[in-house]
Amino acid sequence: MLLSSLAMMIVARDFGYYVHTRDGMELLAETQQAASSSMTFMTQELRQAGACLPELGNFIALGGEENGDKDTLIMRIGVADPVTLQCTRTILATAALKNESIMKVASSAQFAPGQWIYVLTATGHGEFFKVASISGQFITIEGAFDRNYGKNSGVYAVEERIYQVANVGGISTLTVGVDGRPDEPMVRGIVSLDIQYKMAPCPPCDPVDIPDDDYEWRVVREVDISLTARSTRPGKDGEYLEVDNRASVKPRNFL
């Protein structure tokens, strides 16, 4: 009986150690996955920023806000046909006049209601509008044009994504807002997001927390991302785990 009791004590001790170790490993794996998936989402889309969109004029494919360790990152990506991979863009078939909301385009194929579009004049001035409806060659926007857009002005379909850290249900979470819609929770446990930018000319390649003006946003050539993921629950010792992740991305459409 004594030997049996000792054996049971050893088994219980080893089992408790195994459970504790397994729980810690699972918690670490979950936290690492949160850090890795968050970085993957942002870096993949950063590499596409500016694709299928104007390279000249006043269009800016990047944006953001400096908020300490909870920065905001804005990316604009052109829409492409999922089958042909051709960019969704067209030109005005006739001029679109100030205070009007309907424009006739060469082709409205692949454009859709609720979509953001960017209209660019030959002189490089452009603005964002939201598509209200489509009928044949005619696209109606929400609101109205605040200037005249001449025939052959470019029309581009755009997706805008805004990444930031917010409190969702009491848990710090990476969220994304798409095309002006309310932010959606993406990855739980992201407690910090720090963005820095490197601009041309490079060298010197010194990073800045935020570009000063539109010109500097247009000459960004590299984006550095640092984030921290924290476990959504404490381990057996009552401590929360934290995992850092860093990446540097050169959006190929800016180079």
C-alpha cells in the first residue's frame, strides 16, 4: 500500500507538471499566432498599396496617424478582376460637371454600388467618391462633384483599409475598417502597433513617426511595423505572455 501511494503521488505530480507545461505552450502558441497573423495581414496588403491606382497627380496610397504605441495605418489598393486580374478602371466618356452626381463612363464593368472610386483629371487633381448606383454606362455617386471633370478623366475602383488597435469587449484588438464601414475586430490580443516611415531620397533612410505633408506621403519608400501581442488570459502563474513582432516592407508600387 505504501509503494502504491508513493507511485500515485509521483504520477499525480508528473501529470500536474504536464498539464501546466501544456497549458503554457498552448498560451504561447496562441500569442505567437496572433502576432504572426496580424503582421501577415498588414504586410501583404502594404505590398499591394497603390496597385492599379494613379502614379501621378495628388493621389496618395498611404496614410496614418501617430498615436504613441497605438498608431493608425491607412492603405489604398486598386480593385482588380478576380479572374482576369485586370485593374478595374475606366475613363469618362463625357465631361462630368460641378454639382452633378451622374457621370457617363466608357465602361462600368466590374464597378459596383457601395464601392469607393477615385476620379482624376488630366491636370492631376482627384477626389474620392462612393458609388450610389450603376445603370449601363452611367455611374451615380453619393453627393455631387465639386468641380468639372473633363472627358477622358480617369476613374479607378479603390479599396481603403484602416488598421488600428481598439478595445473590443474589454480586450485590446487589431481592427480593420474597409471602405468607410465600421471597424471590424481582426486579431484579439494586439496591445501595441507602432509604424515608422522611410522616405526618398534613401540614403539617408532615417525613419520618421509620421510624414509631415502630402508631398512626404508620396515619397514614402519603406514602412517599418512593430507590434506586440499579449495573451488573452494569464498562465498558471498569473502572468500574461507577450510576443513582439517586427517587419520592414517596401511597397512595390512605390519603388
